[in-house]
Amino acid sequence: MFWERHRNAVILFVVAIILVVLGAVMVFLWYVGQAQLTGVVPTVLGLWTMAAVVNFLLNLIFWEIVLIGIPIIVAAAVFWLWWRRLPIEERQEYRFFRNRSRTRNGGSAFSLLVFIAFCFKISLDGNWNLPFAGWTFDYLVYSYLTAVVWVLIIIGIPVVIGIVLWIAFGRRRRS
């Protein structure tokens, strides 16, 4: 059994995961404080703008990658080297990742596309640098729904074309 043979490595791996999660939270909290102190974002939520949100998110992603992501890559390389040093017979004995359905991992791309379309809509309306406090709830909801419709149209047109072509060429092959 893997646990019996490699107890120290498993414990080290679990401790590393806990440290990564704690580190990511600490970097997030550090950056929130720094962003407010340096004026990257307003301290009052009602004064936030889409520009401030996007700027905050991009800077947060940068610092998380630099302070957490790079050490994770180094640790993954060390783990990979350790794993490759195990005898081939032992490695084949363990099968940690079974064939799983990929459908449960979907949705993130759609949400990202909707967020990008939402940012584009806000920018087109000229509200990019206007505080959220000046927005109405109707404007927020309708802008979000407009972004969803844009993404559905952008994705839907190629899907419809593909279905039409599949039906058209599929019937010709059968004839």
C-alpha cells in the first residue's frame, strides 16, 4: 500500500497543500490591504468602478502567481522527480487518477466569457470609470443579461452552422 511505503512523502504532501492554501489566503489578505493603502482601489465599496475591479483582479492574479504559483511549480517538479525515481513496477501498481467524466469540470469558460462581455458592455456604455454607487440595479441586471445574450449568440451561431452542416452532409451520405 502506498501509505505504508511512503508515509513521510504523503505527510509532506498534505502539509505542503495546507501551506499553499494558507499562503494563498495570506497573499490575498496582504494584497487587499496594500491595494487600499496605495489607492489602487477605493476603500468605500460604493466608489468602486469596473476599472478598479479589473485592475484589482489582474494585480491579485499577478501576486498570487509570483508568490504562490512559482513555488508550486518548483514543488511539483520536485515531486515529479521523486515519482520518476520510484521503480516502474511500483509506479504501475498505483493508479491515483481513474478515467473520470470531463463534463463536471465545465462552466468556467462560459463564466469568464460572460465577465469579459460584461466588461465590454460597461465600457461601451461609458460607465467604466463611474462608481458602482451611481448604477441602478436594473442597469446591472440588464447589462449582465445583455452580456449573456452576446456570449450565447457568439457561441450559438457556430453551433447552429455545425448542426445544419452535419444534418445536410449526414443526409447526403445516407442517400
